[in-house]
Amino acid sequence: MQIATKNRILFYVLLFALSRTASAQDQAFSQYWENRNYYNPAFTGLKEGTLNGLLTYRKLWPKFPGNFSNIHLSVDLKTYNSYGFGLYALSSDEGGGFIKSTHAGLSYSWRGYFNKERNIYFQLGVKGSYNDKRLNFNKYVYSGNLHEIYGNVINVSTPVEVSEKANYWDFSVGAMAYIPWERNYREFMDNYIGFSVNHFTRPKDNFIEGKARLPIKISLQWQSYIRTSLYSLDKKSSLFACPGLLFENRGEKIMSSSSFNNLVIGTDIISDPLFCGIWYSSQLLNSSNENYKAFVFKLGVKLNSPQKRIEYRIAYSYDMSLGNLVKTTEGSHEISFNIAYKFNAKYKYNIFSF
């Protein structure tokens, strides 16, 4: 009966996640810049002649009953002209198979220049994806399924009237600007500033309410690379400080009291071949004083092939929960693996030029 009680609690937690107020919240990553294409399609293809691949695994709240995890895979390519192409897939498991989601999509970006000589540019992007979500009530046994004397499992209807699957197309658009800053005729700071509008077609995505639509989400992103006068651990390159910010707002009415905020802010320090960072994460429902807060600690390593044609990045981050959720959730773990392959300039007018 103790197991059934825990599963019942888990069910009602997940049921709340399916309600209209918190309907189908997007997945969130602590390493948001590593997963930037997920947040804004305009970030598709930032470096010319480079093929980027990313694999991220996130384990959310391992102490909480049930499995909550995400796997994100993305690949994007920037040609030597103005175009960028990408594809991504996202798989999530909520409650040990209670809710399973799969998303797969394509993204496209176009680059224009404010000042080509100074390499100040902007990119516009669009992303389309197909989404499949499924419920599986057979994963859990509730007290109503048990015989009062023999304890045998009996078949009863699900606790609420729900649909067991949801399929839909979804679209997002975004824009970004790259603004470098030189000091003493040397590159001093690189700034990437982005803004995106997600789910602007408002597809139907709700297991309970037939008329409910996916709320629009707006997102602001900023990442900076500041060159310091210090040397990295390899004694060859400069040490960089990399502050950044991600802000998201989502709801039936954007920036209203019933909307949902997600904020990630902090900084990384890059001292080749190592990098580390500390970030603050907050997820808040504006109409409530309850929110999820965490400090995010990040550590990674960057390696290059002998010819420096291939760059590898491995990063691990741990979310240390704050407040009343410390004992319940035990934080979250996230690991990402990124690989970037740089094509030779001779391909400029070959197959990688469109």
C-alpha cells in the first residue's frame, strides 16, 4: 500500500503538470548556451564552414519518485554563404514512463550584415517540429485498483477522462545579433543577443481539455565572451569571462500574473583546456510565491585535434536545489558532449556553398 500511495502522489503531481495552468511546459536545460538551437532557431549555424553536433542528457530530481529525464540531440551547419541548416530531436520521460514525449524538427537561418567590414551581423531563423506525446496509466497501480481483501489488481477506469496521446506540428521563429567590440585594435568582447517566439501557431497539446492550446513563449538570450589580460592554463591563449542570461515567459497572456517565468543567469570562466561556471536558476509562476530555485555548478574540458579541425567539448553541471525542495528533489544532473568540425576553405564554392 505504501508503493500505491507514492504512485498516487506521483500521479497527482503529473496531473497538475497536465493542467491548463502548467500545460505542456517546455523542457529546460541548465547549460542553455550549449543547447542554444533549442531555444532560438536563429542560432542555427554561427560559424562559417562548421558542422556542429550536440548530445545532452539531463536527469531531473533523482530523489523524486519516478524517472524525469531528457535527451537532446542536435546538428547544425553554416555554409560559406548566408544560410544555416539544422535538425534536432528531443526525447523526455516523465514519471518513469507515465508521460513520454518525442520531438523532431528542422531549423533554417539566414544571415545579413549591419557592417560587413567589422563583422557585425544578424540572423533570422525559423524552426518546425513534429511532436508526439503519450500517457501510460498501466505503469502505475493505485489503491482503487486493489481488491480490499485479496489485494489482487483489478481493472478500473483511469482517475480522470484523458486522451492517451497528443500529436501536433509546432513552429518557432527567432532573431539574433552578433556585436563584437574592439579595444586597442584588438578583439575584446563578443556579444550574442537573441530573441525568439515559440509556439506562435498555438497547436493543441493537452491531455485533459480538448480546446486547450499551447501557450506562446517568448525568450531572450544573451551570451558574451570577454577577453582578459590573463593567460589560460595552456599558456597559449587568453582567459575569457563569459557572462550570460536566459529569460523565458509563457502563458495565455504574456507577462501577465498567470504566466510562467524561467530565468538562468551567471558566468563561465574559460581557461583552456578547462572551463567552469556558476549560475542561478529560477522558475516562477507569477501568480504564486512558490518557485524552484537552484545554483548551477558547471565544469568542462575542451580539446582539439592535432590539426585543430575538430573541437570537442564535454561539460557536466549540477543543479543544487534551494529552499524546501532540497530534501525532496536532490538537485539535477546534466552532461553534454559537443563536437565541431571545421571544413577547409576550398569547399567555399563546392558542395557546402548553396
